[in-house]
Amino acid sequence: MLIRSPKKAVLSVLVATLLGGAVVTDAMAQARSSERSSKSRGAAKAEVLFPEATREEPKGKPSAKVGGKLQKLFNAYNKDDFETTRTLADEILAADAANDYDRSVAAQLGSQAAYNLDDMPAAKQYLQQALQFNSLDNNGHYQAMLMLARLQLQDEEYAEGLATLDKYLAESGSKKAEDMVIKGQALYQTERYAEAVPVLRQAIAAAAEPKDSWNQLLMAALAEAGQTGDAVKEAEALAAKNPADKKAQLNLASMYMQADDMAKAAAVMDKLRAAGQLTEEREYKQLYSIYANTENKEKDTIAVINEGLSKGILKPDYQTYLALAQSYYYSDQIPQAIEAWQKAAPLSKDGETYLNLAKVLHSEDRIPEAKEAARQALAKGVKRADDAKKIINLK
């Protein structure tokens, strides 16, 4: 297989971070491999990629009149001259003397050239022609079909992509885990979560070493399908298998949160925190949000926020200061709460936080400060302006 540029033979799938790329055999390599195996005595046969295929493999070969132009097509493609490749492919496709094999190979090479030129509509059209002329060997035919399915799904043509993918799976006899994951991802993207679950389970069972991202996709499908308990079990199993993998532990915490088991979620996150593994803002926010939504955990919320701020991991933004202020307030640390509210209020999009600060300052008999906060509230805009005016007009 000829691979000279990463883009030439690697196609992106729906969500690259979950699924990664998939290698598609180069069309020229397919054609030349087929010719070598049939013409060269003693030459090794190309690997049969689809031994369970139901399709009877065609015996096509280049026509005498178009063979020379096919060679030029191969040469252009081999030089990464994709514009010329497409031009020659189009000429062969339109030639009266071309047979179905000529056209199939031209369309397949044209699809690769169009892909490398970022012309996805043309790539799909060429692939459809390659399948229509039906003269590639099974390796080339089914990889063209898989490539077409991937491009359709990538372009969010889910109905067409799933139909092409189902045809591919049925006719090729493929049981490859990677192929099943593509289908599971497509079903997930179309919110057919219950259908995605068994497909993803089948893919994971078929793989010698299933990717963690596949397990994460399965957990997401289970959760979206309302099977939260099963999602938690999958997350627990993955976390137990990879105790040093932060991503697996964070995923477990997220599953516990989805199951409304905040105590277990906090335990997982705090273990990571104690080990110094919380290094990103979203991780600190996840932990303090767990504590902020759990009764009697104000002190833990405060500790996490202050630690994140001191390390420079948490940004001193509105939400962080607001959570800090509320936690101080509900743990009866009013001066600290006021200080945090004073930092949060200027960052708010409206005056509601200033108004809340004014009320707290008033209750603490800090009247001049309360009046100033109320003025700021009016200036930024509040729903109940009369509340602010009452504080401002205090004697």
C-alpha cells in the first residue's frame, strides 16, 4: 500500500477524538496488486481482506485501448498530482472505449484525488461510480464502500451513511471491531442510543484490545439510553482496570454524578486531588461543583476553590467567586463571604450580585457599603429596582 501523505489514505470519522482514523487501501495499489497476481508467475497474491464476502469477485482487466491512459493515471496519482489525476479519471470515465474495470479504477483513483483536494462531494460521487461499475476486486470494492460510508457520516448524511455502512457489513461479512464502532458512533450521533449499545458491546467484545474511547462511547450511550446503572458499572470496571489513568477516573466521577451519587463522585475526585492529578480548571470546577451541590460540604468547597486559585489553575472568574461567596455565607463566615461577593459582583453581567451583596452588608450594619453596592446594582440593572432604592434611601 502506498502512503506518502497522511491525508492520502487516512479518513477522519465522525468524532476523531473518540474513533481515530482508519486506513483505506490506496486504489492504485489495489489495481496493481490485482494485475501482478494475475500476470506475474509465482507472484504472491494480495491479502484477502474480506474472506466472508458474499460478492463473487469480478475478473475484470484493463481494456487495450484505454490501458495507456490508465498508466498515465497511475503515474499522476503516484506523483501526488491530484489535479491531473482527476482530469485523467474524468477522461476515462467518459471514454466510449473504456470498460467497467477501467471506469471502476478511474473512479476509485478520482475519489482519492478529490479527497486530497478537500472536495468531499466529488470524492463521494467518484466512490458511488466505482461501486456502480462493480469491477474492482473485493478488497477495492468494499474499501470503497466503507470509505463512502465514512464520508457520508462525516458530512452528517446519517441516513445515507448508515445505509451504506449496513450494506458494507452485510455483503463484506466484516466482523472488525473498528467497523462496528463506526456504526455505534453513527447511531449515537442520531440519538438512537438503545440501538448503539449492543453494537458497541459487540465491537468491544470483538477487539483484542478495545480502545478506552470505545468504552467511553458505550458508557455515554448507556447513560443517554437511561441505563445509568449499567453505565456506572462500565465506568467502574474501566477505572478498576486502569487505576493510574486519570481519564478513566474522571469518567467514573462523571458517571457517579449522572447517577446522582455525589459522595462517590467526590471520593474519586478528591483522591485525584490528593495525588496532585487535578491539573486543569475544568477538573477543579467539577470537584467544587460536586461539593457545592452536596449538603454540609461548604468547607470542602471553600478548600478546593482556594487551592485552585492559589495554584493558578482556577481562573478568578464570576462563577468561582460566586460559589466561594455562597459557601462562606452558608458556613457562617460572613466577612469572607462579603469579600468574595465584592470580587464576584463586578464580573456579573447584571446587578443582581451587587444587590445581594447590598442586602448582606445591610444585615451586617455596614450601611455606607450597602448603599454603594445598591447603587452599583441599579447601574448594572436589576429585576427589583425598588429593593435597591430602599437600601440607598436608608437614613
